[in-house]
Amino acid sequence: MGDKWSDRIIDASEVAALYEDNPGYWLLLDVLETAPNGRASKFRLLAKSKDKEELYDYLFEDDDWDWNKKYIFVYSDPGKQCDLI
């Protein structure tokens, strides 16, 4: 990917900026931490693509993928506000 979001831990407060920086892209986020209320609070951007199927391929091409972790797919719709629930 090679952009400012690569290989960084992203706080929930930064997800809106990530969303705005990538209009029209699907984002695959690794959930690193959740708050006591159960909401995701820290993330890492694993991959992004205009095609969601490419992100599925990304998940399934690695034989050592950790399926016990939590992941989120987000579509960065340029016409809508980012809201992770």
C-alpha cells in the first residue's frame, strides 16, 4: 500500500480520516483492541482495494491466517459519513 496509514496502529478517532482519505475503497481492518463497552478502539489497516473480492483473496491466500482475531470490512462511501458501530 505504501501510504500514511500502512503499518500504523489507528485509534478509533482516526478511522474517519482513514475513511475520508480512501473514497471508493474497501478497507480491511484488523481489530487490535476493544474498549470495555465492546467497541473496537484500535485498528491496523491490513489492505485496501476498490474490489472487495481482492480483500477476500488477501484473507484466504495466507495459510497461517489467524481466524481467532477480529476483522472489519469498511466501504469508504464518498457520499456517507463514517460510523463504526
